[in-house]
Amino acid sequence: MGITIGVDVGGTFTDVVVRSTSGSISVAKCLSTHYDPIAGIVTGVTRALAGSDPAQVTRVVHATTLATNAVLERTGVRVAFVTTCGFRATIPLGRYARVEEDRYDLRFTPPPPPVSPGDCFEVTERVSARGEVLTPLDPDAVRRVAAEIAARGIESVAVCFLHSYANPAHERQAAAILRESVKNVVVSSEVWPEIREYERATTTIVSAYVGPLMAAYLSRLRERLAGIGIHAPVHVMESGGGVLSAELAARRAVATIESGPAAGVLAAAGAGFADAISFDMGGTTAKTCVIRGGRPEITHEFHVGGKGSFGGRRAGTGVPIKTPAIDLAEVGAGGGSVAWLDPAGALRVGPRSAGSSPGPACYGLGGDEPTVTDANLVLGYLSSASIPLSPGLAGAALDRLAGPLGVAREEAAYAVHTIVSASMASAVHVVTVQRGIDPRGFALVAFGGAGPMHAARVAERFGIATVVVPPYCGVASAAGLLAGALSADRVLTRLDAPDPEAVFAALAAEAADDLDVPLAAATMTRSVDARFRGQAHELTIPWTADRAALESRFARRYEEVYGIAQRGEIELVSYRVRVTVPPPPMEGADEPVATTGGAPGSRRAYFPECGGHAEVPVHTRETLGGAGALCGPAIVEDAESTIVVPPGWTAMITGTRAVRLTRRSEP
């Protein structure tokens, strides 16, 4: 069995996990290189391989924020939009919902549309919602549009005709003509043939917008890896938790919008708890997701570039994307989040981050603004990291807050720690309480470089009694990549299709072709979107050919989502298939790692419950293995993170080296 590599590029750090042929793990964490993300990847991979033969690498799995950043920073390629005559204004008109800070702004300006109005074109054609051709496609109109697009120097086109999910013939004909003049043409019937014209159009546009960037990036990545002797296939994590080949990721770049966050949720799902909340806090953001029955929640629509919605889940606040994605909530709160005073003198933390350059003040790379990492270092919670940390520089940065606030340095640092914990708790609230889920019966699985330092404090806010910190928690997203299975999703809208099995069979064959594997070698999951007849929105439920059982599943799901027990005639709208090829099992991957005893150290740390500073025991995972149950306050140091055990909590090691924190009934 060969070596496998997982690479996660974050806003502050690039994490690499290497699993050897024997199943042993080696990790590397280095600062992300925003000017050239591949430079950081090569540095991390070289460090993590640590002398192993790169020719033995058989698989590289990558989580990337390239597509997300391109949308947020508007750095994608220029796109032309081609649609049915009469619908050219669909994209310029758009859709926007004002969030709290915009609601009473008399000078509010909506965000610009994803395609300039002048780059939107229309051609003569029309099909009905049932697929009948009402107006034939005019090839000459398409050629005129193609000539105009080429004359403007636009090299990427998104084609979305009305009701093309029901009959894609016109889109395919138009695409063939456009490709004679334009390099990159993306059609909605190939990207995501599902109802709702605006969402289908924006999904197609985003794919055309970031596709050329993704293709060029992955090509350069393979070349640079080959330069250090790695010729293995490169796979990319997709938003729904599966893994795509690099070639498919380039063709369907929109499926990688939530690539990075999805990997961490997979790691949390493997922590051994059927019901859990993943809590991933890195250098720039914190992300949460609910896992029920061992599987993360999946959404089939999310919004990119919105605000006030913890990652873009509030409809209308950004560009809607119709593709499966792990249902995450996200806040701009991480180790690099900058603490600052607003004009009224109130302390705020984030969403601006110091990132990897210049980074927190304690990194000694030129930053002087106080960050969450600086605060944790001043509090004594943190003593080491992947790079040397300077307590003196961190203290000087915190003094910039303490002076105006009129408090001691440690009190200012603890205020920063508390505020950022509250900010992250709001993300947990979104995925649980706001959706009618009681979080008290869930375990909080914490990871990321900063997550284990704040996890217990976040859990306290919800009455969560169990916190689990998995091994390699500081690079858990990269580790989760190695568990990702090669997969492809397909969807098709067919209102109450007379033969659902035929629809599923065709979708499965297309997905297997995407993966270049025989369907017999893969597993298939089927689901269907259903709604009460006359309603406008659907719910996704597992498929069964038994109509009574299907309607029962829909009724249970409807009550779960809306809190109403309702009955009535239902109709089936869209059919979904996920085809999956699991990765080969790795020797030793599931074997528990023995821990050893040893003498712990101690450190002076700040805990208000103890009256301020206290001398607390400091363990590593290895010494914790010989200590039995450890009562807080205490600190457990890990290679790439630090676990804070507050007063009232108990920590112990499990058989697989996970650290489990349990809240005591009596502090």
C-alpha cells in the first residue's frame, strides 16, 4: 500500500498529513503563502514526508479555498451570460435581502451582480417546463452572440436557457456553436439541471467564473508536486464531503466552493459519536456543523458572499449555489482575529484577521495588533506553536487594549478570549437551537489550531457536557481528507417522472462516467425532492419505491423541519444520486496508539474562577495517558494545538488518543 497525503490550505496555515504504508501518521503545519499557495503546499509536503520516498505516494487529496476566495474577492475570469430571449435581466436584477446593519441604511447599495449587465446576452429559443419545444433555437442568433463575446475578449461563457433541465437540446446546440469562438463554455444542463432559473443560472455562472482558475491551479500543483518526485493522482475535496478527481474538479469547480470546511467535518464524524457538533477554529474562521446518526447535515443550496448569515446560509444575502454541501455555519473568528475598540470604546474581536502575514504580534513577523492568539499566550493557555512565539510582543499588543479599557493586561486578554468564544457560540446556535435542535445531548468535537482552547467555554454556553479533541486535532481537516471517498453527485428535475428507476439509472451511469469507474464497483445513494402539491419548496428524503413509505418519510421530515404535522398529496420534483468509491483501507489506520505515563509540568495561567492566576498542571497527550482523570484547571499540550481544561471540567485520554473533557456536576 502506498503513501497518501492530505493537504488543507487555510487562511493562516497550510496543514499536511502523511499516512505511510504502515499506517503511521506524520504531520506538518506551515504558514500559508497567499502570493502562491502551492509554495506552502510544497514546503509542508516536503517537511511531512521527512525522508520518505516521494515515488511511493499513491494519492494526494487537497482541500482548497481557491473557488471561495475567487467569488468573495471577485478575482475570477470575466464571464458572459447567455440565456433565453426575454430573460437577460434575470442576473442584473438579482435578489438581495438586507441584513441588520443594512436595514435602515438610506444610502444602501446592493452588491454588484456576478455578471455585468453589458455581458448578458439572449438568443431566440424556448422550451416548456415539460420539455416541449415552443420556439426552435436560432443558430444565427447564437453565432452573432458568439462573435460579440469573442470581440470583447471574454473567454468564459455560462449558458442557462429556460427549462433546459427538462430538455437540454437547445443548450447543447448553442454550446457547440459558442465553442467555435470561445475557449470555456459551461451549460446549466451539465452543471446542475434543476428547477429555479435564477439559482441554476448563478450556479452555472460561478462554475464558469472559477473553472479556468481551478484548472490552471491544479495543473500547476501537479507540475510542482512532480518536481519533488510525486506523480500520484491529485484529488480535490468537494463541498458535500466527497472527493473529485482534479479533472472533474476543474470541469465542475462550483462543487469545490466549500472544499476546505467539509474535510474537517469528516474528521469530526469519525470521532465515534453518532450525534456530535463539529467545532473547527483555525487562524481566520470558526465553523460548526451538526452530525446526526454519524452523518453530517447536507444542504442542497447555499449562498456565497453574503453577510449576517454565518457563512451564507441566509437566502438572498449572496450568490445562491445549487450543489450539495455540508451544512456549515461560519463566523470570522479565529486565532488570528484582531481585537479592537470601536468608536464608543467597546471591545470587539474580528472579523478582520491578521492572517499569516503579518500574523499575530507574537509571531514576530511584523504584526503589532492584538489577536486572539496573543490573548491566549498572555493568559498562559498557549506556550508553543509551529513557529516560535514571543510573550513580550503579545503582552505589548494587549497593552494597547488594556490601557484605554483601564484594566490589567490579563483582564483585557481574558475579555478577548470570552468575546471570541461568544462569537463562536453564535455559530453553534445557528446550526442547533435556531433549527430546533437541543444541543445538550450532543458531543462537541473540537479541532483546528485554536478550537481546543475555546471548546469547553463554548460548550458551557449550551449545557453540553462532553467535549472530544481527536488526535492530530491541529491538522484535523487535512486528516479528514484521507477519509474522503471518491464520489460524484447528479440531479435531474422531472415532475412526477413516470419511471423513477430509469431516471436514477441514467443519473448513476453519468456519475460513474464522471469518476471513470464501472458502476458495479461503486455504491449508490438515491434520494428525491418532494413537496406538498401547491407548495413552492421541497425537502430531500431517501428514496424508496414504496409510495406509502416514501410519503411517511416526507411527513416525518416535514414535521422535523417545520414543526407541523401536515398531511396531503405530495409530488416528486427532483431525483438525486451520489455514486461513491471508498478509498482503499490503510494498514494500521484503526489501531489505537498506546500512551505512556510521565511527569507533567506546570505553568502559571489565568482563570477567573481561581481568583486570577493559578499554577496549573501541564500535560501532553502522552503524560495524560498515565494520569487517569485530570481535574481542571489544567492544560494539555499537543503537537499542533493546546487543550484548555477549565475549572469544573475533567479530562482523560481514550484508547485512540482522543482527549475527552467531561463537565462535572459540581465545579
